[in-house]
Amino acid sequence: MPQKTGLFDQHKSMNAKIIDFYSWQLPLYYSTPLKEHNAVRQACGLFDTGHMGEIQVEGRDAEKLLQLLLIRDISGMKPGQMKLGVMCNAQGGILDDLTVYKFSEEKFWVVVNSAPYERDFGWVQGNARSFEVRVSGLREQTSKLDLQGPKSGLVLERLGADLNELKYYTFSQAEINGIECIASRSGYTGEKGFELYFMGDKAPEMWNAILEAGAEFGIEPCGLASRDTLRLEAAMMLYGQDIDEKHSVLECPYEMLVAWEKQFIGKEALERQRESNIDKKLVGFQLLDRGIARHGHKLLDNGKEIGVVTTGNFSPTLKKSIGLGYIGVEFSKPGSEFEIDIRGKKARAKAVEMPFYRR
């Protein structure tokens, strides 16, 4: 049965185009994807991200458990800091990419993607049995909004919260429009912005207050379509499309997160893969001919298949067709040229540095 966030009625009343997204009924867009995309790049946009999953890990062994589960080292984190993380299975496949929030030495949040939330929760809970920890799922009681764009801080100021000095990938307690929140300086767009967590029943009140306060700054409610083009420009991967458990962390940019000096689930498999050499890499590419690459399109070299597109779209900011895809290592260096089969027509493309866009 389709799931809904606490803002479903708001989305319907605003005539949003609703679609099914991994069993969630979520807005694809309200006005147009282009208008919403540009609002985030130039002013600010508000996203309902209540489908994301919050997992709380508490107890004396909280950090020890997360050190086992995550490929990166979080031992140096201080309370109020965040880190991007990845969980692997025993074969080195990517179970999920996530963010870790450290509240204290004995309390952490792990915020995971919506589609694998149940599996992720079971994975964390199952591996916690030999540790002195309590693992709790918080998604049912938590609402989440992402306020993104260069003017997002000004909007929050109007609502009584001055978070402009909050550093990237840090968070703090805040009161926004009289509602207690956890506000982090982070997001999925490549822009300055904030992710806001608060009690679930406050979602309509918070949504309406932010849109009202942001009206003078050009705020737009934003859906999944603009979220996808924004994250693509920032070369942020989407779980289930660009990465999944069938792909090794060594095949994508998350390779740089691996802390080889510590133990973690999947390390032995990744060490074997590193020794035998990886034969494909996830790269960013730009089309040199007209056309838009889409998920599943083949990458070619002289007619021979050498890879596949995972995400492709036209970049509203760069005015170019760009994308992500897995390709043979020999073609993965920036500047390497290849072709993309776009519905039977071949279009030239080249590998480029990521991200495509950086403010």
C-alpha cells in the first residue's frame, strides 16, 4: 500500500503532480521542474523529505557498532558533526549511502534512504546483538524538510532561527517558528541549505510557515523532478539507480571514504577487489552532440558496448546534457570520448570531472 508523508494533503491542495516513488506518494513538481530548479540555484526551494529514514543508535558501544558498519572512520567526530557514510555487505556491495549525526559519545543518528530503510534498520539491528546499544527506528515519529538555496538562511531568520554561521556538515538544536528542530547545514542539491528534523505532527505548520516567510525571497515548493536535476549537477548519487548492492564501493566516488586501517563489514572483499583491479568506474559525462542520455542507455566504443548510463538529463544551470554511468576503466579518465546509444542514434560524449556544478 502506498505510503504518505504528513504533508500529502498540502501537496494535493497545491495541485502537485503526485507519483509513486519507491512506494511513497510524493510530489514530482508543483509548477514546473525548471522553475523549481532555478529557484533553488538563485533563491530557495522547500522539499518534503519525510520519506527518508532516521535510525537512532544509543549506548556505550554506539560508536563501536557504527565503526563496524561503516566503511569510513568516524572515531574523530565531535558532537554536532555529521559525516557522509556507506554501509557495505560482506561482498563489498553498497547497502546504502547515508549521513551520520553525532549527538554525544553514546547517541548517534543514521539517516538512510527511503527505499532500503527497512533492510537498513534490520541490518543495523541484526549486527547490534553483541554490542551494548539500543537501535530505534524514528521515521514514524519524525518529519523532515529540506530548505535549499542561497537565501535559505534568510528565510530561517524570519522564523526566529539564525543559522547562517552553522558550518557545512554540522548541526544544532534550533527553534524555528516556535517548533523545536534539529537543523543541519547539508542537503542534496549542491547549494547552501538546511535539513530540518522535527516531530511529525508539526509538518503542516512548519511547511506553511516556511513558504510564507520565504515568499519575499522567491521560495518555491519543490518536487522530485528538480531534486533529481539538482543532485545530478552536484554529482550526488541516487541509491537504487547509480549505486546498489550489485556495485562495489570501489567502482564509484565513495572509494575515497574507505578507511583501510580499520575493520568493517565488507573490508576483506574490497581488499580482494583492490588486488585484482576494478574493471569499471562510475563517471560523469557530458554530451558533445544533441540529445539527452537516460538510465539504461548503452555506452559504446566503435560499436562495442563499454558501459551503461545510470542517470542522464539536461542541466538547466549549465545548459548541457550531462549524466552518470559505469564505463570501462580505460575510458574513465576526464577527456576520454565515447558514444551513447540514444534510442538507436549514436551521440558523442566525453568523461568530465565531477561535480558538474559547484557554487
